[in-house]
Amino acid sequence: MARYTGSVCRLCRREGQKLFLKGDKCYSQKCVFGHRPTPPGQHGQARARKLSEYGVQLREKQKTRRAYGVLESQFHKYYEMASNLKGVTGENLLQILERRLDNVVYRAGFASSRAQARQFVLHGHIYVDEQKVDIASFLVRVGQTITLRLKSREIDRFKALREGTGRILPKWITFDAPNLTAKVTALPLREDIDLTIQEHLIVELYSR
């Protein structure tokens, strides 16, 4: 499966804002973006040029794609799915991205980043409705529960979760700490998504 293998800190610097791709490290003083907020490369500190309308739209799409860890072909597939649904296409797109299993695992507090959540899924630690699912792009439906493999519950990272995730969960997810179980109780609404994304720019880009 294709995936980005370069430095994720470069992605934050390129987009000019923290995308929280390294989990807890992004909240600490070790965060590279805090020390070097300029774009990567030898010309990163040069005076920024004003972006064209297309450039602004492209940067918004790239920022969103990188935040969720999705490659271009799959991101475009999600846009086509969103455009075929009733409602606002941009909000539908974000809703689909939020329903990805790796994102739900991250939002529920099982992982400190989406990349770590993706690794947990691929390594078989995550079960959906008591069935192992090792596909990070699996779209979780309302009413489905996310649990851990019994053997995985003894891993220190997961044992600590019995005291609570320590994270403010979105309204559409509930977490049962003693049983290490999360449940999707509703579809995510636009106000539930804390990323600073202007989804209408992405729609305008694909509508060209």
C-alpha cells in the first residue's frame, strides 16, 4: 500500500500550521514547527509570494489530505462520494474523512495521532463489532463499536486508557474506559470537526 514516508514535520511547515501529525510531540517544546515555522527548502525563508486563487485552493486541499493521511487518488474518490450524497459537498467530504477507522480510533483516544492509529489498525489491534478490521480506510457507521483485541489490552498504552483518555471526545463518540470500548453514536457534524479547514475551497478546486 502506498504511503508517505518522508518527514511529517516538513508537511506542517509547508502548510504553515500545525497538523498534529506526531501526536503528543506536537504539543511539546520539541515540536519542529515551533522553532522553524518557515516552509522547508533553501528558499523557505524568502519573502512569501501571494498565491493565486488556484494556489489557495490547492493548499487547502493538500492541508486537508495531509492532516488525515490520505493520498491523492483516495482523496479524490472521497470527493466523488461526497458529491453524490445529499447535502453540502464540502461537509459530506469532511464527514467521510472523519468516519475513517484510523480517524475514529484517534478521535476516541486509543492513539495519540492518526498515524499511530493507522498502525494499530494495520497490526490487528482494532475490532469493529467484535470483528477484526485491519483496513485503515474502513468507514465506520453509526451504532458500530470499536474495541481492542483481548491480547492487546495488556499493552501499556491501552492499559492506561482504563483511567480515561484524558482527551475531550467529540460529541459523536462515546468511550467506555473500563471496557476499552468506543461507540459511534451519530454522524459527525461540521461543528464537531476542530481542524481549521475551508472545505468550500476544496470543492471549488475539484469543480474547475
